[in-house]
Amino acid sequence: MKRIQSLFEKRTDDSKIMSLFITAGYPDLQSTVDLVLGFEENGADIIELGMPFSDPLADGPTIQYANNVAIGNGITMSKIFEMVRQIRSKSEIPIVLMGYINPILRYGIGKFCLDAASSGADGLIIPDSPIEESSSLAEHAAGSGLDLIYLVAPNSTDERMNQVDRHSSGFVYCVSVTGVTGARSGEEVARSVEKFIGRVNNQVTKNPKLVGFGIRSHADAQKIASSVDGFIVGSALIDTIRSFYPKESWKQEVFSFVKELKYGNI
């Protein structure tokens, strides 16, 4: 059974899956593997490993910054696959590669999917490759055993949500607010998300659902993800890294933040 499928099948009704996004190569090339393993130890259930790109159209200033730092650090697709292999040698946590279609086209779609799968990745999220433009990617991903995860947003029609559900595997990524990634007021997101998630639950019935964009605390996560299977945090995590790096205790501070995200103040 696929790792992502197995994770959701084992989930109990009162638990929420926590997926964490980290840009590969941020804040430095040597830290990515240790961060991922530490995230898992402190409650992460899925890792979204960002593949840096110079024009990340779905991302706000925080992840744009992390992309630029990682590119300056010399990150490459080959180095990302090696990071996945290193993680996989020590962990079975599901790993989803998240990025944009241009680097994949340059690498070669078929070769990319084969190399991603052989390194130990489980799925792909490619925000600028919608269903209508991703037939080749979908074919190669399926052929390599990779889940292909599509997104829905508050401005998605009911018909579109249903279509995304039919074409996705692994889970459906529910974008809580229109706009780019970034930590927002929990109240702002909660106001936007309630009606949206109601529509999602009516239309997305085949796949599990994770909600992301704007979550920055345990309270936010529990409120915003109350009616879905879990939540995704990216910008708030990168902001935390940025706040403490390179202090001597920066990893411990980041892992404490991750633990609080999942379990609250315990």
C-alpha cells in the first residue's frame, strides 16, 4: 500500500494529519534532512519538500525568500533527490515534492517521475500544472507510482472541485483563501474557510482533504481543519526558521514550534 494512502487509512477520527512544507536547501544544504527527521519526531505526518524555482507564482514573500536562499546555496534537482534518499534511509514518512512545472520540463517529465519515485518520494504537487495541462505529467506520475495532488480554492466551482477529486490521488489540497501562501490572521482564514470547506466536503468525496495557506498556530489549525482530515503549514514554519537561524539552538526552537503546532501547549 502507498505510504500516503496508508497514513490516512490509519488516521483516527479525532486526530488531524499535519503536513509541513520546507524548501529543500533552506536555510542551508546540510540541514534539510535533519529538519525533516526532526519534524517527524515532533509530530509531522507528511513532508512537502519544496523544489526551489525563481518564479514561484503560488507563493508569497516568505517562501519566495526561502526559494532564493536555496538557489543561492546551490540546490539542484539531483541534490533534492539525494536528500529524499537520505531521509528514506531513516524514515517512512510520506514525502511529497512541491514545485513548478518549468524545472520538471527542463529535467524531462518521464525522467523526473522515475527519479523522484526511485529516490523514495510518494507524490507531487505542481500548482501551475492544472488538470487540462498535465496529461503527460499525470501519465508518468501514475506509471512511476507517484500520487498527483491537485488544488481547490474558494473560487473553485463545485464542478471543478468534483473534477479535481476525480483526477487527484493521495489527497486534495484545499487552499483556504484566495491569494498566495503566507501566514495570516486566524480569524481572517476562519471567516473565509467555513463556507468553502462545506462545499469541499460535498464535492470532494473520493480523496482525503488537507487545508493550507495561512495557518500559523495549533489553534488556527484545529479551527480551520475541524471538518477535514488535516492541515498544512509552510510559511509560518519558514518564518520560525528565519527567526532563529543561525543561532546555536535554532533547530531546537524550530522543533518546539512544530510540536506546539501539532499538540498545542503540552
